[in-house]
Amino acid sequence: MQPKEDFFSRNLGIISEDEQALLSNYIVAIAGLGGVGGIQAVSLGRTGIGGFNLADPETFGPTDINRQYGATVETLGKNKAEVTGEILKSINPSSKIKIFKNGINKEEISDFLDNTSIVIDAIEYFALDEKILLHRSARERGLYVLTSPIIGYGSSLFVFSPDGMTFEEFFEISPDKDALLNYALYAKKFSPVIPDYLTLDSYVAAIKGERPLPSFGPSASLSGSLLASEAIFILLGKREPVIAPLCKQIDLYKQSFSIIDYSSNVPIISNIDDLKHQDFKWRRLWDDFAPRAYDSLADLSIYKEMVEKMLEYLEGYDNILDVGCGTGNLLIRLAQKGKTVYGIDSSKGMLKKTKEKIKEIDGIESKIHLEEQYASKLLFADESFDAVTCLNVLYNLKRPVDAMKESYRVLKKGGAYIITSPTPDVDVEKKIAPHLTKELQNPELDHKGLAEAFRFNMILEREGGIEFKPSIEEYKTIADKIGFEIEFVEELYFGQNYLIKFTKS
């Protein structure tokens, strides 16, 4: 037999040796080893996970063979957890396996979760009481719970954080409600999107108990990959997970990747096809710019003047979206005035810096919501906001008009859309710099940071990062086509930027 260290050597290069060693120390609890749980277990087993606690009271039957990893003619009638444990041992003989043949129950839930690092809910759809017990118990131990149901040619992924929205809150279920009502509420969100290619009669019959739920083998395989990858990202701290009330869905027939936001009980879908034309050229620059120099600009009087004007013009609006929020200078001021503010940016560096600043200020964290999103495909419902701001962002986008259309879509009727935008003849180096001479004499300014900021601006100008510079007449034409009306125009930055307030007619 090959040495154990060779079993997972081809993971290296995708994960590091240290990360591989970490995986060998983790134990994963998987409740349900049928339609998706089996392939999820095996997908994780092949990453080198050190151990598994496996719970399932059922045995394999003939109708399981179309999709369940452990289901073969030879395993019919055998316990699903035991068969899966044998498969995992055959993949990694040193893995530690504990079997719970009685499934999830109050008597054994503590043992099931002992020493585990993450929990997988692959319990069958109709076992709602067991799901609730599992999620409550995992939350008490500070454990993430992942669940990835399948439908049609696709799969979804829900991640429940130990300090985020609970399973019961998300699905709106309660032991005080009638059991049938709880199932109905669960079913409403169990599948975020019902594909139009399904024969729904089969699903209705399954809900009535007249037949098993329809399912498809390749979709179960997709679920295994989707969930196992997310579990690894969480265990290794690779990135922040998308947690409830958000969820992910992939549909291979529709060739779609969706993020669905249930925070207002409205599914919001973002198709990856709509993002493929985004310009990723500048993302590294913005990520680098954020911690090094961006906030140096905020100390300039011209920047402070712009923020004060924005606060004045947003006085009558309570629910505000800042598109391209940068390091959160406007967001923070708005939150301090009691506004509920959402900030989106495509730069991880900008968002990281914003989060760091928010934590240092008492009383505003609950008022500010941050997400990594793209201006030309916002993941919010129609007419969600009283006002939308977009400060010096449009010029660097490949699809600026699409970004304006998206802001129009998420804005309530009569709401305000306020932007700042370079004038057509902007020349940062020659026209703005001379005006800053007097201001730069202020010894309290971070001159090194400002020098870096100017350097970044020069790069943008030189390499075509300031492409969208419409005149006011051109903005009027764009606004008419979208449905905006221009309420007023001002000039900022020594006449080099417009401040334009649009209203949604």
C-alpha cells in the first residue's frame, strides 16, 4: 500500500502542506448519508479530513441507486452510515469513524457533535424535528452547519453561522405552530428557485407522501462538490462564507450561478453570465490603494466638502445604498446620523478597511451593512432604497450605464440618486494638483499617503481607468432613457467633478 502521505499529495498547490496537515486533525459530523450526504462525505474524505461522525438510521433501497453514493446492488438493505464509513476507511485507513445507527436523537446528539469542527445537515426533507435538534445543538457549540439540497439539475447551499440567523428563524418555523404549517414554511425556502423545466406534479405528489421526491444523480454530485468546497474554505479560513439569510444556487441546465437574499423574503438572483463583462483589471489596484492611501484623501478640505454636501442632500432619506463605498467615509457619517446604510464594493481591500474602521466607532455597527457586489449587477430587490449614492465610481466601470440602470431599479419611486463624476476635460495631474499647493502646506496632513493617492490617480489616468466622462447634456440623455430626472448639478474639486442629483420619476 502507498504511504499515507501520498494519498493527498495532489491537493498540494491548491492548498498548502500546513493546510493539509490541519485537515487531518478535523472531524466532520454528517447527519444523513443518503441522496447528498454520502457524496458530501466522500468528497470531504478525499481532501484528507481526519475523521467523521456519521448518523443515519436508514438502509439502502432500490430507489436510492440513481443518486446515492453508497447505494449498489450489493449494499441493498445495509445501513447507510455503516456503508459510508467503510467507503471512507477504504479511502483513508487512518481516518477516525464513529457510526450512529439511530440517527439524530436527543440521547446521542451530544456524542455525535463531540470534538467535531463543522456539521453537515443532510437529513431527509421530512425529518424536520431532527433538523431542528441538530441545528440548535450545533449552535450551542459554536459550530457552522451546512446543508445543500438538490432540485432538478441544480443544487443549493445554505450556511448557518453559530452567531448568525438560526435555522428556525430562516425557515420561519416554530414548535408552537402546526406541523403542516411548519413543513409548508420550510418548503417555501427549501428550494430557493423552482426551475421552470420541472414537472411539478411529481413534487406535489411527493409532498403528499404518494411517492419519493424526484432527484437526479449528477445534481447530487454537484451538491457534494459545492458543500465540500465550502466546508474546506470555512475550516481553513480561506474566505468569509455566504451565510443565511443569503444562499447560493447553481443550475447546470440554466448555466446559472445565483446568490439569493431572503432578508426581505424576496429572492434576488445574480447570474454569473451577467458579471462576465465586469472589468477585473483594476481590482488589485483598488485592493492595494485601500490600506495604503485612500483615506489620505479624506483629510483634504475638498473631500470633506463633498461629504458634507452629501449629508445635506441625504437629510430626508433613511434607507441608503452607497455603490462603490470605498473605505466607508460617507457610510460612517450617515450611520452616525441614524441612517440605515448599505455599502457595496467590488474591492475586498476597501471592504476590509471599512470593517476595521466601523469596529472602532461605538454604536454604528448595527446600522451599516457591507457586501462585496458589482455596481452593474446589484443583489437587491426592486425599489429597496430611499436613496442611492455613487461617488466617483462610474468613470472606472466598463458598463457604467448598466450600473446606473441597476441603481434606478433598486431605488424607490421619487428616490434620490446622487453621483459625483469627472468633468469631460479632467486632468488630475495638471489641473487639480496646482490647486492643492496651499492645502498641502497643512502639516497635519499625511503627505506620504497623499503622494501615494496622487500616484494611483496618475495610473488610472495614464492606463485608461477614467473612461466615462459624460457632459451634462450627455447625462441628461442617459437619464431620460433610464427614467431619471436631473434635479440639480454642482461642481466640486475645483470644477473638475460634477455632483448630480437625479430623482426616479
